[in-house]
Amino acid sequence: MTSLEQYHRPAPRYTSYPSIPHWQARAPTPVQWLAALNRRMASSRDTALCVHLPCDQHREAVHPYTHTVLSELDLYCKALHLRPRLTQLHLGGGTPTFPSPDALLHLIDGILTRVDLAREVSFSFEAQPGRTTAAHLTTLASRGFGRMHIRVRDFFAQTVPTAEQQQSATAVGRTTRTARALGYAVVYELEYGPPAWFAVDTLRWICDLRPDRIVQISSGHGKCTEPELPRRRAQRDPCHTGRRLLEEAGYHAIGADHFALADDPLVHASRGGSLHRSVMGYTSIRATLTLALGCAAIGDSGNTYVQNEHRVAPYQRAVLEDGRLPIAKGHILSAEEQIVRRHILNLLCRGHTQWRAPELRCAAVERATDLWNEMAVDGLLRRSPYRIDVGPRGRPFLHTICLPLDDHYWAQQH
């Protein structure tokens, strides 16, 4: 077996395929998007809802931002043939706790009156520790929210942390403890990649706080698809060191970029073969489609992606003045892209894929087979007729193993 250095390469996270930079120049029209949603809902009403609450909402907003979000949802409710059945609700955009608790309550209650609830639901939100109060956490808990996400940077990258780093670390710890007392599961999303590799001290500090999940969110920008460590402090293989630290602390590797404690639903889903990956990352609850509300939010119908306007003012004009969905970009998948997407999801969620059936074959799979044969020689995966299985040596490189399928990636190499 050869060195694995050649497999430490930038790769997309594949929360969508194609990745956003490769989406079509012209976005799907609202008519095309709604038609795709209605076709998808004909088989199941199960819907994941992602609401983006950006930090600049108050500076640009003419009308209350939450009012615009609910007005956007009304546009969907009027155009969809069936009433959405909510399986997941995620408040994202980095700063959902910027609005007051009362504003959040107005938004959530407004959403819940416009949809039905599935038997099994998952409500989560992103928190900025410096702006998240006990009142925010109590309000969200009262409406069924049970998981909090916090983005964490390397607080100990320097020998002596700065006052700002120390203050951020203190805020993360305080918010984590408050959320835990209210029954929340806590997820840390690690922002890293060269030159800001995570130090050993930061990873140990994270493990001491014991978040339920640890997610890397920048694997597409760095070389390594495991928690990385500075060269000055790491062993010879920084990826192995980060993984070893987390495993010794009781975390299980999930798919390509998640680690979770043994009792986490993702661990059970991974072992049971029901793990799924959406535009919001890994989930144990599969939805038929994802609706996106708010600036820059991304929706997915299964064969069509859309993303909303990024800025608040154009977003509000589209919804409130023009009465239209604020779609800014998107992509309608070709037949071959849908086949590739299926194989990528199989690899990321189950660690294997197969293409014996003719409908699972395409030119991208034929090209990938030759490259997978080379990876098999290096011990990353096992090959059998019309099938590959990722082995233990290849699990840290799941994104790289998906690259041979990516037509858009290879088009850039020529």
C-alpha cells in the first residue's frame, strides 16, 4: 500500500450535487420549482423546513424580517397542492438568536399553524453564544426545539490565547451548560482548514465540554477530511491524531464529517442503514423535500435545487412587493446527475454503492471505476463486480472517494 498523502485534497462536502459553484447560470423559475415540489409531494408530504435568520436583518429590513418569512411560507402554501407535513425545522443563518424571544415565538407559532406535524420531528437551531440568553433557550424549548448548534473556532491556536479568544471560549461553555440544563443536545460545528488548523488543546477542550455531536464544516477548503492539527504540535498524520483523540473520548465517526456519542440518533441511523444527508447535513429523519425560507436559504425537491436572494432588501421586495418566491439561483439535475447524486449519497451515508442495474450506470460511473480500482490497490476500498465498499482506511477520505463521480470537478481539471 502507498502513502495516503495523495488523497488529502480539497473536495466538496456534497450536501448538494452538483455543488453550488456548478449550478446552472439561469435559476429555475418559480413555476419550475413549484412543479418539482408538487411532483415530489405526490409521493409524500414529509417536509424539512430550513429558515435562515441573517445577522443583517435589522439594518436593512423595512418590514419585520419574521413577517417576510411567514409571507414567503404563505406563497408556498397557496401554490402547493398538499399541506406540508413537517419532519424537521432548523433555524440557521448563523444568528437565529439575534431576534428577541418574542419575535422568535411569533415566527415559530406562525410556521406551526401553517403545517402539519409528522409523528417524529426534529427541531434545531444555530446559536451565537454572545447573543443567546436563557430566555431564548427557554422560549425555543417550549416549542419543541431540542438541539442547539454552535460554531466553534480554534481558541488555542496561539501559545497564549487572546482576550477575545478567551471570551469566546467562556461564552461557548456558558451557553452549552445553560442549554444542557434545559435538556438540549449540543452540536459543535468546527470551522477550520489551513491556515487555521485545530490545535490539540482546542480538541481536548471540546471533548471536556462533551457536545453530543461534533461536525466539521470546512472540509471542502482544507486538505484533510478529519479534525486537523497544527504541524508544530501534531503527530506525523494530523488526520489520524484528530480522529484518535475523538475516538478515545467516546465519539463515533459518522459518514464523512460528523462525530457523535454512542446514544446519538445519528449513530443508530448509521448502524441501521437509515442515515441520510440533505442540504442541512446528516440526519436520522428523512424528508421527501426541503423548503427554504429566508435570505440565502437552500431548498431541494430531489431533482431541483434553489437558493434565495442573499440580501434582505431584495428578498423582502420579491416577497412583499412582487408577491413571488425570492429565488436567486438553482439547478435542475440532468438524468445523469441524478444517478451520480444517488451514488454519492450511498457512499456518504452507507459507505458503499453498486451499479449492477442498468439504470444505475452512466458515463461518470464508468470513469469512476478506473479511479476506484487505484484506490482499491491503496487499501481505501474493496472492489467487486459492480460494487465498491469503503474500508476503514478509506473512511477519512469519503469526499475524495466521491470525486471520481463528479463530472463538474473533472471538467475543471482540463
